Amino acid sequence: MPEGPSIFILKELVQPFVGKKIIEVKGNSKIDLQRLKNQKIIEFKTWGKQFLICFKNSTVRIHLLMFGSYLINESKDISPRIGFKFKKGELNFYNCSVRFIEGNLDTVYDWSADVMNPLWDAKKAEAKLKDKKSMLACDALLDQNIFSGVGNIIKNEVLYRTKIHPESIVAKIPIRQLRSLIKDAVVYSFEFLQWKKDFVLKKHWLAHNKKICPRDKIPFSRANLGKTHRRSFYCNKCQKIYV
Ligand SMILES: [Zn+2]
């Protein structure tokens, strides 16, 4: 699943379509796509893993889910879920979820919860975490209402960097460690962005998909942990469990 930084890259790539009129819409999405014909794209936004195409009175929300993809100025043989043609160029999305959002986006999205948004608010994240009595650290990082944009790779890497065991109970994590977890969720997301752009992201993984802990040279544990049940890679020696 593409994480926040990958959707951020998509937003940068499609900037040439801002202000451009859609001359043709197609796709097998069940929503009324034709209402977008002849409309101009006002801007593109992201909220975590959600990609937002903003029009005058409405917004199209695209979520690439597990297997979604997009093509710019190219198309596949299969029908896109939603595809736009412009006077110059095209933009196609496949295997994704497509929805309309009506009205003001500020009433729908809490921008301060998005780790890559300039409005990101670490204090608010801290307050939300303090409110989660029994939540595990591995679930907290994936909670999009607290860390919008963080996905499984960022989760594994941030827990490893901050030496916090994924099964730690958030309420038991000392405040210093909790703050470094919040800080690193942001720092790592921007490093992810740069590495992804430079095609060197995987090279920088220390824990995700790795077999041996670089700090202790012992095998990582690997399990689907927490309510989110996503793959976790962690070291039982250097990642402290707070329970
Ligand atoms: Zn270790």
C-alpha cells in the first residue's frame, strides 16, 4: 500500500494539470463521472494516503488501497477506475477507490493530523495518544486519525529507530520516548519521500523486511501484531517493551 510520501510524490507529478480543463472522463467507477466533464482542476491535495482532486464545488477522493496504481500521459489496456483526458495529456487511476466529497474540505479533514502537512500538530498527536489507554504502539502509528500518512514501512522503521517494541502499551511509554516516536514519524516520512524520489528507499530500511538487527546482529522477530494485524519486524533485545 502506498504510504503518505508516495501520494505526496503523485501530487508533485500531476502539477502540470492544475488549472486544466477535463475534456473527457472515463472509467468503471460506479460514481457519476460525467459531471466532471468540462470542469477545471483547481488543485491537488493529499491527506495521508488519500489523494484529492479539487474542483469548484466538489472533490474527487482517490485511495490506492493495496494494489492501486496510476499512469500519467499513458494508459493500460484495461479500463481505469477513473481517467481524465486533457487537451494535452491524460491521467489514469487503476484498482483504486473513488468517491466524491461535497463541500468544504476543511470540515472533512483534520490537516493537523497529517504528518507531512505544514499544519501538522505534534502536541495534538501527543494528546490523542495520551487518550488511548490500552492501544499498542504498532496500532497507534497506523491510526490515520493520529498519524495520517504513516503506513507499515514507516511504522516498522520508526519503532526500530526509537527502540520501542511494537507491543508496548502507549500509556506506559515514558513521555520522552513518546515524543521521539511522534517526532520520528514526521522526520522519517520526509526521509522516505527523498529516498523514494532518489529510488534508494529500500536501501535505507533497517528493520522493515529485514532478517538481522543491525544494532545487535541477532535475528529480528516477525509477526502480525496488534488489532491492525500488520507485519512487524522488531528486535527483542534493543526495542524495549513498555507494559
Ligand atoms: Zn536489536
